Amino acid sequence: MSAVAEPVIETDADVLMRVVDLQMHFPIKRGLLQRTVGHVRAVDGVSFEIRKGKTLALVGESGCGKTTTGRCVLRLLEPTAGSVYFEGRSMVDIERSELRGLRKRLQIIFQDPFSSLDPRMSTLDLVSEGLEIHDMASGQARIDRVAELLDMVGLSRRDLHKFPHQFSGGQRQRIGVARALATDPDLIVCDEAVSALDVSIQAQVLNLLKDLQTELGLAYLFITHDLNVVRYIADEVVVMYLGQIVEQGPTEQIFNDPIHPYTKALLSAVPSVDPDVAAERAANRVMLEGDVPSPSNPPSGCRFHTRCPNATPECSTVEPEIREFRPGHSAAACPCFA
Amino acid sequence: MTNRGIGAGDVMNSDATSADIVLSVRNLKTQFKTRHGVVDAVADNSFDIRSGETVALVGESGSGKSVTALSVLHLLEETGSIANGEVIFDGRDITHLGEKAMRKVRGQEISMIFQDPATCLDPVFTVEHQLVEALTIHRSYDEAAAKDRALELLQRVGMPDPESRMDSYPHQLSGGQRQRVMIAMALALEPKLVIADEPTTALDVTVQAQILDLLRILQAEQGAAILFVTHDLGVVAEMADRVVVMYAGIAVEQGTVREVLKDPQHPYTEALLRSMPGRVAGTGERLTAIDGNVPSLFDMPDGCRFEPRCPHAMDRCRDELPDLISISDGRASRCWLRDESTVLTLSADAMTGATQ
């Protein structure tokens, strides 16, 4: 499929999406003339690859740019700079009409199953919206396809003509999943898709997403702040802080052997349900001071230096480079530890 | 039957004298009037908190944990009221205390920390104004002394740059800083009991760790009892001494945090723990979700409320809601599996399930 004279880069056969040096800067406008007085550098040079049939998790705290990154890779936002390649084809320079074709293969599930579904639309209409837009099915075929999708997500044909308010939060999120599956996508961006759910329901949806992945060979870009969920669902993890990647690698390596001080602090802050582990973690916790600084005015040098427990004077001037410490496991090589 | 069904007081440790007990909630039932009829948001909840102790009320949405906390403080919406049971604070029955007297209790003896400090702090007043107001109204401080005390409080809750923060308005503070102000206000009057309703749920995990740490330190200093309402069993494991697990308006299990999390005795607690992703982390094991949904308040099962989702459900569970059945000192489970007459017939796999 890379025969067309499009901007093509070499790609491993199993890489579905490659994001290179992605940047998204939002202008800050002030005053009567709405002059641009600065920029919020929400995403500032982010690169990663999503493999076919695998789950990549983007993690970080509020304002780290994980959601913006998710929107940019779907081109729901126009990135300021950088490239996104889907199966080797650039999504940034692509024609609008062609983008539409690609959109079938890229879907999103949102966090809030209450506000992301139009309350006036029936399940049938909600789930088949994508089918209609892409002319994929109509008439009885449309109804059958939606019934099939509902069955896949653990709902039933009987739910076809119900409205969102007739469902619980977990069931609504299943509708969100069915909607995303309708166009037979290759990649689904899950933006805090289970964060609003109670833990017993969250487990249902996580298992559903895992099963669908095995069955349909889906890839997920899983955006979440919940590290326990990440460890359960993700194959690879990208840790973000203030618009930049601080560490990325295979999930178990990140959790068992984190390199960057921010990753260490983040992991040690997660409360454990095991009282013994909880006590141990509390005793060895890397406590960070203060809050995440504003992305409109990020600290110089290493962006983490204002909260870093081992910051050196050098950290405020030298911007650390990403270095591969182990195969597939890289981190911002800060002078304070590298 | 008589020695199985027990009063709430007996469930708690017998080695503690009642003088230690700061708050005792007995058979609390809180109802709300709705367009579709009266619902029991809390059907039956009993627990005690002793001074210096942290008790967690844990449960999912609709379990009645927040309504229990609000009932204690008489902060229910107008449609809600305590229909049955008692709330005894510091030896005094405050269940039906009038609003005027209750306002005094709320200000001076029990304080509350809410989930979202942004909506609890007044947006048009500075931090200083709000702290000083609390001190002058409830503790007859004069203006200057109140100001000094306010600054001291901000320092104690670890507010960065406290002098200049005194003049800040709530919107100028971060979420973590606002929660620090809330904690400063809650502690300003040195209450005997602090009720914290999901105080860290809206915060990032590194900031949550700071706030939990702060609460622990301040509790050790002041010796206040804390009623900690949360949905997060991880926070329970870190913060609480004892825990009351709630499901669909009833307390289903209680005991020390270690006992309940290591050796759950109620099938709901057990299932809840098994559905937590943190528990299978790194093992490659599959999560065991709880099938189905929490029953609607308008359509509660007659018997045990967890019966429709319970893997161990028996005929008896459908018809009769069990009482809290005492297992050992301070340890109880509201499950027929714990009843002597059924214990003998327990299947082997139910036993292994309960002890895993």
C-alpha cells in the first residue's frame, strides 16, 4: 500500500502508527485585539510507535499532554509540528478526502459515558453513525451489524431501541466500545476509557477490551492516569511530563525497573491494596514537592528539575536527551542520574 | 437467632472502653423522598470510631458511604432524613439535634473535608479571610490573633510560600494547594473528629501522596479521629486502621484494614478485591470482574443485596437479609455463609474462595 508517491518512510511490518517529534502549541490570546501573548506547549516533541494488535499506554498527571497527543494522532487537532505515519503514510499532509477513509480505521472511546453519547439517539443510531457516514451498511444489514456489535460488547439485540439514560455507566461505555468497533478499525484511542467507572465495572470493560483485542487484532493507544490499569492492559508504556516523554519501554520493565526519577516517584505514589506492600511503599516513597508547573511557562533545562529529588544546578540549564538504556527502554538522560 | 444477630456496639473491639469512642453510628437508616417514592440510600450501617483512629467507609457509587457521612453532620439535602438509628458523638445523641446546636457541633467539634475544594471555598474571598472568619466566629479570636493563627495553620499544612498565599483567591491555587487550605480550615478549630469525603480523589497521584502524608502527620499530632470516605481500597490500605465496606446502602463487612484486605469474609469484599487491576499487576492473571450491576435503589432485592451478583448465593440469600454476624472481636460480615447453621454446609470451593 506504500506504492503511491506519498511521503513514505521505512517502517517495520508490525508498526501500525509512528509518531515523530509531535508538537502541539496552543496560543494564549489576551486583550481586546486578542493578541497572542504566548503559547501553551501542551505537547512538545513526542515520538513513539504503536504496534499492530498491541497496547501502548500514555501515562502522566494532569497537564502532561497525554490527551492532546491522543487527539493529534487522530488529527482531531492539527498538530503544530511533527509527523504521524499510519502504516507508513503521513497523516499530516494527507488530503481531506483521504483522511476520511483513514478515519474508518482509527477510532476513539471517551472517558465520560454520560456526555459522550447523544441522549436523543437510540443505541441503533449511536452505534451505526459511523456505518452511515462511511456508507458501510444500510437497511437490514445495518441493523444486523449493530446487533452483532452489541453482542460482541456484551449487550443484546433487545437494547437496539433503548436510549442512553436507560443504561448504567458500564453499559454506556460498552455502547461507546460498540460505536468504535462499528467501522472495523485497526487502532482505537481509549482516552481515560475506564476512569469514570466503578472498579467492579471497570474490570468488566478492561476484560472486554482485552478480549476484543485478541479476537480482532486491535491496537490500543490507552491514555490514562491510573497506573494499575496500565500495568494490566499495556504492552508498552510512555511516561509523559509537561508535554515531553521522560521514559518509555516495555510495561514490566518500566514497573520493575524504572530509570527516570519522575517515573520512580509516580510509581511509588500509587497506593497498594496489599497492606504489606502499602506499608513498604509508604516507607520508601519518593515524595515530590509541589505541583506540576504550568505548561505555558515550563521550567528551563530538564522540565522536572523543580520537583526532582536529586536535581543538580546543571539540571536547570541542560535539556536532557532521550537515551536508550536497555533494548526498547529509553529515558531522558538527566545529568542527575545518568 | 438471638445470639447470631448482634447489636452494632458488640461488633467493635470489646477491649476499648466506651469513653474512647468519639463517634458511634448505630443501625443508621437514611431515606430520601423522590418523585418515584421513598428510597433507603443507607438501609443499615453501624460502626464506632475511637479517638486517634482512622476508620474508612469504602464502597462503589451508590453504596451509601457519602450519605452516611452527611447524615452524621446533618448535611443531607432537604429531601433526605434519618429514618432510624442513632448517631452518638462524644457520648451525646446528636441524631435529632436542632440546626442551631448542630451548627456549633459542625464548626467546633466535627469538621469536614470535601472532595472538591474548589466548590467549598468561597471564590470571592481570600484564603486569609476564610481562615480568619472560621477562627473569629467559632473561637473568639480577635482579628490580629486570628491572622497569626491562620498563617501558622498554612505553614503547618505545608503550603508553599504561606505569607503570599494568604492573599490568594481560591482560583489562584492549584488543586493540591486548595485541599491544603481546606485541611487548614478543618484543623483550625482542633476538632475531635474530621470527616474526609474522597479528599484526594480529584488530585493527581503524586499530590494525593502528599495530602495523605499530611493528614497522617496532622492526625498523629492532634489525635483527632478521622472518618475517611473513599472508593479506593488502595487509599484505605494506606490511611485507615479499620474499614467498613458498604454495598447498596448496607455495611457488609468490617474489621481492621489488614484483616479485611488480606482475608475478606464477605463475598462482595472478596470480589471487589479480585476486580482491582493492581492486585494481578505483573502476574499476567486475568481480572475477575463482578458480573451485573449494583441494584437500583428503587428495586432492591428482598434478601441480601449482593445476592444477584454473588457467586456463593443460596436460596436463603434471596429471601432474607442477614444481620452483621460477628466473627471475632471487631470483625463482622453480613453474609449467611458466616451463619453457624450454614457454615457446616459450606462447599469446599467457597471456603478456598473466601480465604484467598
